[in-house]
Amino acid sequence: MQTPVVQRHVSILDSCTTVRACSIQILAITIARHACIDGDLSTAEDLLTQDINTNANNHTCYAHRSFVMARKNDWDHALQDAMKSISIRPSLTGYISKGIALCGKGHIPDARATFDVASMYTDQDPQILHFLLLIKAIAFFNADQHNEAILLLKELTTGCPNTDVLACCVVQAYLGVQLGIRALDGARHEEAADHFAAILNSSALSWILPIHSMYEDLVVLFGWDLKSLQLTAHQKSCHAFLLAGKLQDAVRSYQDMMVNIDETTKADCLEWSNAFTAKCSVPFLASGDTALAASDYDRAIDLYSAVIDLNSASDAVFVKRSKARLGKMLWDDALLDAQKVIQLNPSSHIGYKLEHAAFHGARRYDEAIAAFKMMLSKLDNAPDTETRKLRQQYLTPSEVDRAIRKVVDTQLDNSPLRVIDTTTGLLCDREMQIHAFKTSVEYKELLSSAITHRDIQMKGVEEVVMSYFQYVMLSHRWEGEEPLLQDIQGKDVYKLDPIGGIKKLQSFCKTVRDLGYRWAWSDTCCIDKNIDFERQVSIKSMFDWYRHSVLTVVYLSDVPPLSKSGALAESAWNTRGWTVQEFLAPKIIIFYQNDWTPYLDDRTPNHKDSVAIMQELENATGIDRRAIVAFRPGMRNAREKLQWASTRITTLQEDIAYSLFGVFGVRLHVDYSEKKQNALGRLLQEIIAQSGDITALDWVGKSSDFNSCLPADITSYEAPPCKLSSLSEDAIHTSVSSLRGVVALQSASNLYQALDHLSAPRFAHRRLHLPCIVFPVTEARRRSGHDQNTYTYELKSDGLRNLDITTEDKFTPFSPARPPPSWQTILLVRPWSRHLLGLHDNADDTQSVDNWSAPEFSLHDSPAAQTGPIYSDSDSRALRLIVNLGQPFSAFLLARQRDGEFKRIASDHDIIAQVKDMASISYLTDIRTLEVL
């Protein structure tokens, strides 16, 4: 028996590992063999037929042609050639060809027997036997005997000595790929994916050996493409996952393939790669767009990333992923995508728009604004009209800056002219504040966000500006050497020697800074008192500054730590004139003890919300705590407000009036060369001129040189206004009824009309034009008194009951028997107020909302008229007026001067007068507007 030719191939790996592959070399080294390897089966058949024709007894050629016919699936001729070979001479090659042919024809039992016979021709060489069994397994697999083939492979791998493991792995991998391909062709996509995954995840394809040459006989026998086996497995795996709807797995499989193949192979499969990534990208993009629209940013990022990982992404995909990352606030990642967009499409504005958004989100505002400018440039230079139109949606940074500046200027109109920057310790004027703002993060963030909209959201701008420029005011008592502007200008207050007022200023600034506020104001050093304009503006605006402050800190230098309730009331701070507006004006206030801890350890953010502290302040000042909490400037309750300040003191006498400018809401010139009486007179003159409220004339004491109807000192308001008893509504009704039939209604109506047409009190050139009801004094008797500096007179007047007055003014007594000089006239007058008409005055409702108490009308009896019903019947209104005029009232005593004008004769107490008989209307008809010096 002739043994077949056997060739052993040995490959040395890593100079120490030897892997042997044994094969039966089919067709030896012939042209026919090369034709089979190249797949040119017709040529191979022709060549072998020629050899047979040359030598009809060449059994090897018949066996070889049988292999070729099997490759062509011509199983009948394959079996004929195999049988012919065996008939000429039985051999291993002949029986292998017969076994393959029988498998092809589906004669599996006969094939098993044939392969068993073939084993007899292996010379018991284990390697040849191993290779024979591999061929058997492959033939059975091709005959759809998959289980038997796989089982045989397992037995070969684990049970046979001297097993060629590599050969088993090659066959196992190839058969696994074939199973996957068949499942794929049968639309069993998940099954196919499982087959390919199992092969790729195993070590079957992990070799780096040239298996296509080592196992070339497998190519000859079965037409296997071993060169591209690994690539085929990867590509088929990608398709299987894709068709199974497992997009993520498809992408991972593709990525694994790209990692494991060399550059040459990548180039060879470029067309396939492009087609596959395009197929994957479409569903990924669609799903990503859906996720982005639903704000499912994580999923959108994953889907767009999958497209990008497939190397099939255009700039549009990076645009979408950048948007998703912006939505997720992944600023750095979004920025990278935006820059990639710019790289891929540098002429487009979109990349710069995304870059701006990413920089803005990352709080890199300078870079954001620069990116935005580039975006505008791209829009301006866009080649198409539609893109250029997009430019209209945006503003330039300079346009937004101008809009912000207007808001800043408006904000600073209600702010101090100078403040201390608590972060740097430097005194800043407004321009320095604005410069600090324009270099701040807050400004850059605002600018970066505002430029993205054509219509600036001014509310947002105002909120940012208001927040940045909010300031804290200091209310304190000057003591010792306080630092002036010149002492701190250009210096860091924190680095100054902490003594006296400097230490207080430093502590104030630190407190403000610790509370989270940047700007602080102190009256000692934040006003340049050498500049008259600045001093004027500061005094006139100070109430508003306190009003608009975010917080006012009240420092009680004489209240020690751990003080109990009552210490605030005893503080000298409560005696100062300027401090009235400093606790009335602010909406938020905190009292601090001398160690800069909160008073009573009350750490609430606003002590105006503390009932206990506000009650203590009310007890100390006499101001209703509701007025302290909700105070609003204005003329209403002028007499009461004057009483609040009547016990206060100021270093400069004029300041007692100036400190009340804001309380009454007036802006008057400040002149420290004028005297106290002049300053107070101008204030009172303005109050009466603006409001017509004559309660400011209700005082006792010494007359002012400014005008005799005004007091010389604010202490004249210390005594509460005279409160006269008023009639009940029932008593008024009774009195009105008693007058009917007694008083001529026409006369009463005429009186009502005359008083109704009187104008309000007014000042002109320091002269008070006072509308009033006049009662000429007919007799004045001087009584002896105990005080040499005052004079007491008993006065008589037609229509009034007799009364006494005490005054420092001396005049000559007179009587009908001894009439006064022709130029001298003494009058008792009732200052007129429209409230006596019983009409509702809307001005009372609109002047101010500080309605913490009922208005006082101490110069006339009016409460009943205020609370009573409004009558439409003119006769009833006239009679009610007469009843009111019949009640006691606070009168003025006026003395006519030689030039015909009048002066008020001041009294040390209220002059209370009353008509004798309210039915005697004739005594009420002397109605005049007198000019009082």
C-alpha cells in the first residue's frame, strides 16, 4: 500500500513556541492547486482531466478532480471520480474524496463508513488522523450535520493526544461564522448575532499566524477564505446586531473591528465601512433628535456620540451633541463640540454661537463675548440673505452696554455719591463704582446673556444692577475724632491705624462685608464737605439714600455686650437729630452693640420685624412703632412729626431743620451761614405752602424772626397739640335741630359758601397769608403777674367769651373808654381749615400712606365732622358748620403793626376761645385772609 505524501509545516513563534500544522497536501504543488486556491475551478478541472487523459490509471488525479467537482457541488461526478480513484488504488486521498462526495449527496451513514475506512490509511500517524477527523467534521457540517460536527470538534480538542489546537480553533471559528451566516440568511438576526459574538469573544480568532497558508488544504478542499475570516466575522456581526435592532452593540462591534484590523484592511473595506456607518447613523440621529426635543440630554448625548464614534459625523452632529451637552450643563464637553463645528465649518456662525453658550455656562465671560462677536461677524458676512437676516435677532455688546449704563445711572441716582468698597477698603466715587462693575463677573455675565436677545429683558438687567450696587448705610453718633474723607481717600481703610473712629469704620466695613454686601456708606468720610455742591446733594438726598439702602446698620457705641432690653432707649443715639430719619427711612435695620454683636442677640435679618425692639424704640422716641416700620415721607401729620424731633439735638443748629427735609419729602437749599430760626422757618413755610396744613402753627413758646406765626425753636413742638373735646354725632344732630327756625338758613348758607371759597394758607416772601375768622379785641386789661418777663391780659371780643393770655410781648391795655392808638388793632382769629366743612379730602388719602394715627386738628374742633356722614343737603351742612364753629377752638392773637401788617403775639400756652352764642351768625361773618409777618 502506497502511503500518501505528507508535508509537515513548522512555524516558530517568539523563538520558543512551536505550533505544528499537518495537512495532506492536495494536488501537491501544481497549477491545478493554485487554480483551486484562486477559485478557478474550471481551470483546475481541465488541468486534472488532461492529466487523467495522459494517464488513465492516475488514482490521485481522479481523487483530486473529485475534490474540484465537490467544490462545484457536482456531487455525482465527484462520487464517480472518488470511486474511480479507489478502484484504481485505494488511498487516504481517495476515501476522503469519497466521504466528502457522499456527505454532499446526503448519504451520511455511508460517509461515516467511508471516513472510518480512510483512517486505516493514516499509518497511525496521529497528526494525519487528526487532520482526517477535521475534514470529516467539516464535511458533516456542510451536510447539515451541525451537532455531530461540533461534537466531533470538541472531542478532537479535548480528547485526542497531540491535538493541533490551532487547527481546531480555525475550523471551529469558520464553522461558527457559517452558522451565523446561515442564521442571518434565515432572518434569525439575534441568533446570528449570538453566533458572531461567541466567536469574536472567544480566542478562536485571536491568532496572529498566517493560517491561510498553514491550512491551505482547507481552502483547496472547501474553498474557505481564511484570509478574511476575522473580517467577515466582524462585518457579519455588525450587520446582525444592526438588523436585530441592537444599535449600541452594532456600534461596539464595529469599533472592535476597527481596532483589530490593520490599516491595509481598513482601506480595503472602506466602502463597506461607509455604508454600514451610514445605516447606523440614520436611526441614531433620529432617536437623538427625539431625545433632545424631549430634554432627555443623557440619551441624546449617547446617541449622537454613537454617530460620532462611527466616524460618520458631519458638523451637524457635533452641533446637536453640543446642544445636548449644553442642556446637561457639561460646559467643557459642549465647548469641545462647538470648536469641532468651527473646525469642520469655519464659515458658519453656528459653531461660534455654541462656543458662546459653552463659555457663558462655564463663566468664562470674556471668551464668551469674543465668541459672540465672531458669530456676529460670520452673520454679517454670510453669503446668503436668509443667514444675514439672522443678525437682526442680536445686539452688539456696545448696544447692550449702553442699555445697562442707563440702568446703572438710574440706580445710582438714588445712591450715595461716594461709598467704601468693602472688598478693597477703598473709597469710591460713582465712576470708580461703574468701573468696578464693568470689570466684575456680574457685568460680564449680564452682558454675555443680554446680547443674545434683540429685546433686552430690562427687568433682569435691573435686578443684576440693583443687586450689585446695593449698599449699607451706617447710623451712629459722632464722638471723638471721626475719620473724614481726606483721611481715607486713596487708602485701604483696613490698613489704617485702628484707633477711635477709624476702628469703628473698619468694624462697620467688615460687618457689611461679612453680611455679603460690597458697598458701605458712613456720613463721616463719604461726603466731601469742602465741595458745596456735594454737601448740598448729600443732605437733600440722605433720606432717600437711607430709604433705598439694602440695610441700615445702627451702631450703639454706649450699649455694651449682653445688654438687656432698655439699653437702646437709654442710648445717646436716641438724642441726636439726624438719627430720626436714619431709623424711619430704611426698610431694613439692624442694631449693633459696641462690640458689633446684634442688640439683644437678635439675629433676625431685620430688627423692624422685632416687636420687642420696635416697642422699645417707640417708648424711647414717642413714635408709634407702626410708623417706624412702615414710614413714608410726606406732609401728613406734620405736627406729630415735628414733635418727634422737638427733643433732638444737633451739633450745628441749622441741622435740626435740615435733618427733617427727607421726613417731609422736601428739597430745600442748605445754607450753613443762616441761623436756626431761618432754617426751621423755611422748612415750616414749605410744609404749609405745599400741604395747606396749619397744624404746624400749633405751638407755644417764642415767635421766630423768620415769621411770627412760626416758632423760634423746634422745642416749641415738644408739648403735644391741644386736644379739645368734640361733640358726638347725636349731640351734633341735637344742636342742628335746635338751630332750625332760630338761625336764618340763607345766612348760614352764605357763611358756608364764603368759607368754602377761602384759599389755603400760603407763604410769600416770608409772609403768611392766613385765611381766618376774625374777632376784633374790644378790651384788653393787663393783670398783675408774678413773672417779670411775661404779661397777662384779659381779653374781650364781641361774640367770644372772655379769656386770659400770658405773653412776653407787651402792648398798651385799652377799652371802649380808653381806645388804643388808631394804628393799633388786636385781633383774635380762628385759622381756617376746610376740614370744618365736613367734606372728604382726598389729599388725606394720597399724600402718604403712613396712616398710623388719626390726623390731629388742634386748631379747630373737627373730628366729629371727619367721622360723621357726608350730607348732600346744603342747609344741613351749613347748620353742622355753625355747630362746629360754636365749639372751643385754638386761637391766634394778632397785633396790627404801624405799616398795617400783623404779627402773632406768642403765648406760653394755648389760647382757647369759644363763641358766646353759636346762633349769632353775625359774629362769624368777619372772614379775611390776613398777611402776617
